[in-house]
Amino acid sequence: MSNQATLTKKDFQSDQEVRWCPGCGDYVILSAIQKHMAEVGADPSNVVFVSGIGCSSRFPYYMNTYGFHTIHGRAPAFATGIKVANPELDVWLITGDGDAMSIGGNHFIHALRRNINMNVLMFNNQIYGLTKGQYSPTSPEGKRTKTSPMGAIDRPFNPISLALGANSTFAARTLDTDSKHMAAIFSAAHKHQGTAFVEILQNCVIFNKDFYNDTVAKDVRAEKTIDLIPGEKMIFGSEREKGLRVNGWNVEVCSAEESDVWDAGTESSAPAFLMSQMDDDPNLPMPLGIFRSVDATCYDKAVNGQVEEALAKEGPGDLKELIWSGNCWEID
Amino acid sequence: MTTIQQPGSELPLQQLENVVIRFAGDSGDGMQITGNQFTMTSALAGNDLATLPDFPAEIRAPVGTRPGVSGFQLQFSANDIHTPGDAPDVLVAMNPAALAVNLSTLKPGGLIVVNTGSFKATDLRKAKLETNPLEDGSLDAFRVIPVDINQRVLDALSDSELSKKDKARCKNFYTLGLMYWVYSRPLETTMDWLATKFAKKPDLVSANQTALQAGYNAGDIHELFQGRYEVPKTDALPAGTYRNINGNQAVALGVVAGAQLAGLRPVLGSYPITPASTILEELAGLKRFGVITMQLEDEIAAVCAAIGASFTGCLGVTSTSGPGMALKGEAMGLAVSAELPLLILDIQRAGPSTGMPTKVEQSDLLQAVFGRNGDTPMPVLAASSPADALEVTIDACRIAVEFMTPVIFLSDNFIANGSEPWLLPDLDTLKEFPVEFATNPEGHRTYMRDEKGSRPWVKPGTPDMAFRIGGLEKDTDGNISYDPDNHQSMTDQRHQKVQNVANTYPPTEVVGETKGDLVVLGWGSSKGIITQSVIDSLQAGRKVSRIHLRNIWPLPNDLDEILTGFKAILVPEMNVGQLARVLRSEMPHQNFISYSKVTGQPFLVSEITEKIATILEN
Ligand SMILES: Cc1ncc(C[n+]2csc(CCOP(=O)(O)OP(=O)(O)O)c2C)c(N)n1
Ligand code: SF4
Ligand SMILES: [Mg+2]
């Protein structure tokens, strides 16, 4: 299969029956990924999908590639071992908002700071899907669920802000209802050398149906969101008449003409952080698109680089010599 | 000894069979280095030896206090010895706290070399002593050699440019020199070691070398001692090339060797924890062997990264101690379910919880054998000495790859930091166990089994072999299955596979008679102590045999039948009877007598010998 010139989306579908609820946003994400893989001509036998636990984490079973469905929250650590042990593999990590931000928060931030060369797709439905609808670390304050009957009192994580705080070299947000946008973001993430973190707003039709409709439903999306495209002006609005510009420590709405050009590659992550914090401001649009994309050393390369350096400097290790090293003595 | 010595003349040289010496001082006094140097020099002189480092968990507990005392005990001998010795013949005490803490273990009539320079009123107060033991008669039962080491070091280094503080830090080498003189040891090994150790700081090399020489000369000049001793080289050790090795070094070598024998790259995921950290440190320095080490964010990440490496076709390894084992449990279960090889190195320490990080205990046995959710069988092996650790590590690698299973290797603080002469193995005799990865999709199924019950290993990257695995129950094709019969069958298959590991063990060795009233069944680091107890018991006319278990799980197939030859089976353990509990549940008809000790210190030979006597007399 690997030698075939052109693969189609179908070649990336496994023979397993997909078992998400009808209407779940996960279907379209799966489809978008399968399409992306075919489009970039990925070799299925060189791709590994790693996941934690959750509805979203069932994803690897449905890809006709190598796959490892691991344990809750720890997928970044497995992926780290996989990528370091074999940097040739194309590693994708599939996780949920609970998986990545709650039980796996520690592994999540450390994978980002190490900048393992892989793609992290976090399906954010702001709910624990698999365990049937408890609030998650990204659920908004006041969210009523079975475990928060009077409303959640935890302050939620903003996934993009968290990723930026962990020194993420690539952070983006996309939407399960927009296949085109997903395609663009997946392709940018895939090209990125380092950990590419993508938050996908995902509809859990059973436990958090249409939670995002206030901002991303067709009729409001143009007004309530902005697409951050590096190198392009920050423009939004139903007539694309509005823009954003940075003024001191604030982001403000201006006319389209007055808007700033978005730069996701500044040395400091401060501008990206400012953008990510707009989520909390009802007067500002919620950004989608690419918040940050910068180059940095990848841990997996560096680890293997040190091994090669040692080999070059000291020559390949000889076990006998190693055992015979130190102070030896003879007894006869 | 009655010889009265005339100044300047040759002192009498007395031959001894063996000596137990304990260096004790403040944690900042360099006692571990002193002990290790004495060990090295004695090894090169051809003695058999065994060591027991005993240090506090705190890097620098308050100076001069009892909790801050660091000790290093060493037995060196002209005979075949198995333990660091129950009671020291000689105590070197650098301060009052060191004296107070160790005095009770010293043999009656034993020798105390004491640094009188550290016995001022404040020193006594820090050691919580109301009177000065040098003056209050509490040392009357011993021979005391008072030396103001603090002052003598300063005198010896009067020409040195070093600060007074730096000069004072040379006192352990002065002390070492003195003890080298007493036991007629050459200075070369330590002189050379100093030259390499401080190569970048020549003034420290010369100061420490001067201190070492001055200590040595003091023996001659100051008539401190009435004679010198000599422990001749042993002829009990088999011929060959030797070096000293401690348990964690041996494990690191074992990982490299085991991976080579399997034809795999070793990938270690770890998180620092006493007393396992030095395995990570050792392996991090062996990159030229293709070893990959990762220091992860915690023990969970460490084991997960190691499993990830195994997923790609490398030999995943993780090293830790009890608290880390507790954290790794869930991921180990995944490795059992996914059936991936993994080597889990548990260097046990005293528990529960943080327990006593630098003290010895064998209390992770039940955690290793059973401590996971679900029916999660896993082979468990235990090393019995530093040198043995290499072989056991290699065998653990073999089992992991031959049976596609995680394997737990148990060692402990006594093995990890203790050292012994190690007869260097002939590497050519080590048997290879090369891994063959599956590459042919024809007839391949993810969980098909060979005659051992093991499943094929496929490397991601192999064309047309893509698979998906995970912790959900699966069928033979690796697809998720909640079918009741399938779960029964897969559980049975995993269980049977681990049981099959026992088919690869060599026959269990009984040392001594194969039938009788009593056999001592030990495991782990107590081997040397039990061996000596059995030798002593036999000499005292008590008939007792000995078995030492390397394979804790599954138990050897022949064990039950062998034990049937004995009326009673004594199981000494540094826990509250964990192996005994396992044995009783597996062989309820046998008469196991548990002997438990949990002081954070190894058994004494005498303790086990007495226990043997008591059992045989009743
Ligand atoms: C150690 C452990 N704790 C708890 C669980 C139960 N659990 C499974 S998935 C999950 C939450 C999943 O939420 P999320 O990551 O948001 O994924 P989603 O189902 O929403 O896609 C929980 C709590 C588990 N499997 N393992
Ligand atoms: S519970 Fe929600 S997230 Fe899970 S499959 Fe159903 S719709 Fe999707
Ligand atoms: Mg969720």
C-alpha cells in the first residue's frame, strides 16, 4: 500500500464500525483528517495515532494507520516515547478537554514545552462525553451538569492560553462544523516542526449540544469570531467591515482599514496571549485560526542528536570495554 | 597484644582473617568516599569484601546531629565472605554524634579511632550528649585511639594556599591514610583517584594527597597504634579478572547488555527517586551504546514513554522505587493488556509512603506481583547481590521480549549502593535472544500466539501491517470486544502466558541436603546473610539447607516438590512476611515460618542463625 502513488480518503478508513453517537462532531473531524491524510499523500504505514481515553480518544481505531489507544490523560507521554524512539514516524495525538486539561494536564504542558514534533488535536466539547456528561476543566462557570447541579464553580482553563503558557510553538483553534477551516489548520499544523496544538471546538450532541452556538452558529459567526491568519489583516464582521488592532496591552475593535496584520511568529508569545484572552470579553470576537507558529528545537531530534554526537565523539560503545573499565584486578 | 613499642622501630605486623570497619561521620565529612576508597584499595589487594553504605536521606542534615550521621561499613577478608559483617571490629568516629549512633553495634573490645578535635561542648550538645564519652567512662569496654584529626590536617596543610575551611574538608583523606597505615595498605589507588577526580583543581589534588600521606605517616610517627595489621589476599575467590560493582551500575550494564542480546535499542523513561536515580544517571552517560534516556515529568510519564518506545520496537525500560511503582500501576496494566515488552526496575526502599528513602526493605513484593487493577499477571524477578543484578537484569530483558510482557525487576537499597568484587563475565557465553519482528501480513493476526503463548511484535513503519491496540479488551485480531467468552479466553491466555515463563527457568538449586528438618528460603539481598547463617549453623552442627529464589513470579514449577522434602521452611524477609504470604497461598500444605524484620537495616547473620537454632531445637 505504501508504494501506491495516490491514496484516497477511503484508504485511511479502518474496517472498524464507528461508534460515536449520530450527529457527534467527532465524525466530521475524522473525515477531515482522513481527507487531509490522503491529500498530503501520507503513507498509512508511517503514521501513528495515539490517544488517551474519552469519546474522542476512540479515534485511532477508525484510522487505517498504526494506532495506540492508551490510558486517560497520558497520551502525550506515550507519544513522546514513540516519537523519540522513532522520529521517522508521523505522530498524531488525539485527546479531549478532560483528557488533556484535567487528568493529563501535566503531560500536556510538558509535551508542549519539550516541543515534540507531533500534532495534538484536542476535541473540546467542554464536557466529559464518555462518562456521560460531567463538567470539564473547560466548561464555563455556572455550567449545570450532573456533577454541578447548581452550576460549575471552577474557573475554566482557556486551552490556547494554557498552551501558550507552556511555551507552545504552534497553537490554533478550529471548528468541527467548518471542514474547510479544519483542512487549512490541519495542514498548517502538519507542516509545523514541533508540537502543533490544535483546539477543535466539537459538538457533543448528547451532553453539551450546540454549546458554541452563541459564537459560531452560521448566523452569528461572522460577528462573533475572527479568523487569525498569519500575514493577513485581522478582519471580521458580516460585511468584513470591522478589524482588530493592538493598542498597548489591549486589543480593540476598529475599522477594517485600521486593523493590524496578524503576526503569529513574534518572539514573545504576548500578542498571541492577548488574542487568546479575547474569549472572555463579550465585546470582542472569539479568535479561530493560528495564534502562534514559531520555530524551536524539537526534543525528539535533540535526544537523538545527543546520541549521534556521543557516537561521533566517543565511537560506538563496546560492552566488553565498558565492563572491563574502572579498576580491575586479577586473581589467579 | 602485649608488645611495647620503641619509637622509630618497626611495629609488629599481625595477620588477621577478616576485619569489619565502619567509617562514621557527619554527612558532610565524606564518609561514603572514604569507605569506597578503602573498598577499592582492599579489592585491589585481593581481599573478598562486602559493603554497607548507610546514609541519611537529607543531603545535609544539621551538622553534628545524630540524624546527620553517615556511615559506611565494610568487611574485607582473606576468606570467602558473604556479608558486610554484623558488628564492626573498628569504628572510625569523626564526631560525637557518629560515636553515639554507632557505639552499640561495635564488638566488645573493639577499636575506636576518634576525632577528638570535634568533641567540644557545642559538638556534644548537637549530639545530645550530656557528658563527654571520651571522659565519662562509657568507652571503657573498648580500645580508644584519640586523634585530633581537625588540628593535624591543618598542621599537615600549613603550606597550602587553601582556605581553612577547604583544608578542614581534607580530613577524611587524613583519616583514610591513617587507616591505610593500620591495615598496611598502599596509597596509590587513592592517590590516582584524587588526581583524576580533581584534575581541574590541582590545589585540591595536592592538599588531599598531602592529607592522605600525612595520615599514613602519623601511624608511624605518633605511636598511635601498638601494631599494624594485614589481611592477606583471599584464595576463596575463583580465578579471573575482577572489579568492584554496585547494584545500580550492574543494572545499567544489564540493560545495555540485555538490549544488545535482544538486538534492540534500549529506551529508558525515568524520574529521579532514591535509591534508583543512579540507574538513570549511569545510562544517561552511555549514549555511545545507542541508549536513549528521558527524564520525564513524573513516574507515570516515565513508564508511558517507555511503553511508547516498546510500541515502536525498542526495549522500553523504566526505573524507580516504591512510590513510583504505585504511580505506574495503571500504565503497567496497559502494557499487560497490549502485550508489549517492558522492563520495570524497582529499587525498593523502606515504606510506606515516603518511608525511609535511604534504608533497605523488601516491602514492594506484593505490589509487584499483584498491585494492579484487574487480573494483570506479570513476571517478577529479584536480584540477590550487586553482581547478580547484571544477570537478573539480562534475564528480565529476555523474558520481556520472548513473552511480550512487562517484567518487574526487584532490587533494594542494600544491593543498589553496596558493592562487591565482581568476577567479570565472559560476554561470549551470554546467550542471545534476538527479536524477530513480524513483517508478513499473510495469515498475521495481532494477538495470534506462538507455542509459548506470546504474540507477534510489529514495528510501526512496516508496510501493510498497520494495527490498532489499546487497553480495551480485544479479540485475536486486536479489535475491541466485549464478548463474555472472549474476555474469559483472553484473560486465560494472558495468565497462561505468564505461567509459561516458569518453563524457561533452570532447576531450583538446593544448597545442602535436599531433605531434612529445615530449609531457609530467601529472596533478594539477604542472600549473603542467609548464606553465612547457614554456614555458621552447619558448623555448629545444625542441619539446615538453603534455597534462594530469583523468580518470584511465577514461582518455579519444581519448588513445591522440593519443599516437600523439608519439615519446615524458614522465610526471612525485610517486610512483614510478603513472600511467605504468596508461598502459603500457592502451597497451603507446606509449613512456612515467616521471619520478618523491618528496621531499615539488613538482617544480622546472628539473627538468622539464632532463628535456625530455635526452630531446630523445638
Ligand atoms: C484513570 C481514569 N480515571 C477516570 C476514567 C473515566 N473517564 C474516561 S473518559 C473521561 C473523561 C473524558 O472526557 P474528555 O477527555 O473531555 O473526552 P470526551 O469523552 O469528551 O471526548 C473519564 C473521566 C478513566 N478512564 N481512567
Ligand atoms: S457522548 Fe457526545 S462526544 Fe461522546 S460520542 Fe456522543 S455526542 Fe460524541
Ligand atoms: Mg470532552
